[in-house]
Amino acid sequence: MRFLAIAILAAGGLCAQPLTQGERNRLLSELHATRKQFLDAIDGLSPAQWKFKPAPERWSVAECAEHIVLSEEWLYQMLAGKLMKSPPQPADRKLAAKLDEQILIRMADRSQKAQAPGELQPTGRWKDAAAVAAHFRESRERLLDYVRTTQDPLRAHRLAAGGGEPLDGYQWVMLIAGHTARHVDQIQEVKSSPGFPK
């Protein structure tokens, strides 16, 4: 009986480990890099460039940018709320590390299209790039602050993302960075489309 109690306590300790400094640094690096990429991609656009649609069924830069901000907030709420309230499980960092890299690779693959849920569809909530940028900076800074300071055991909590395999909390943050990068690529596609205003 005593052995069982010790084993349970030891397993609980494995579940409750915070991020390693290397994990924390990697997340911060990805979040800083994708913040810069996004803000650079929308900087200095004219109103015509901001609203230009390469085709009726494709998003404008404005729509891509709005979707990025809405998704950032939604994903953060899932991370801080539902995910962290899920029961902790033992973390296998070696196994998780393999999936970590796959998240960024999969998110970068623009040949795989996905339909954004209704609440993440752009509807023109912000009037211009400056308003979107301000909202994005605020959201991203909140996430950066969380990653810098959290002692939450992100690797110990898992939740399926978009019907796929369960991701741990660290991977959810990677997903946020990867999602931003994916749509920055989409913005660059719009900007390089024929007919994009000069």
C-alpha cells in the first residue's frame, strides 16, 4: 500500500512539471518571430491594398489579418480555459518533441486547406490595419507574458485541436505561432497576386 502511494505521488510529480527553460525559449522565439512577420506583412498598406481580394472566394489582407487576431484570442482562451482544466496526464517529452516539429510543418502546408469556424470568420470588425495591429499586439503580449511567467504544467494537459490528435499545452502555443505563420504566408500570396494595387 505504501509503495502504491509513493508511486502515485511520483507520477503526480511527473505530471506537474512546468516548462523547461529550453521549451519556454522555443515558444518565445516562435511567438516573437511570427509577431514580427505578421506586423511587417500588414504595415504600410494602402486602403486599396488592405481590402484587395485576388478572387471573390479568397480573403483579402484585411480578412486574413482579422482571422489571425480572432484565432489568437480563441486559441488562447482554449489553452487557458478548457485545456488547463483537463485532467493532467504523465508527460512524455521525447514523444511530444516529435509532434512539436510536425505542428509547424503541418501548419505551413498551405496545400491543406481548412474552413474556419463561423466565430473565426472575418466580418470587418476593425476599420484598418492600425486597429488590427493594435489588437494583435495586445493579444500577443498577453500570450508572451503567459509563456514567460507560467508555472502551469503545459505538457501534462491535452486537448484535441480541430478534431485531430490531442495536443498538450506547449503544442497549443506552437499551434498559435504556426497558425500566424500560415496566414502570413496567405497574406504574402494576396500581395503577390496579379492585380494587387501598387
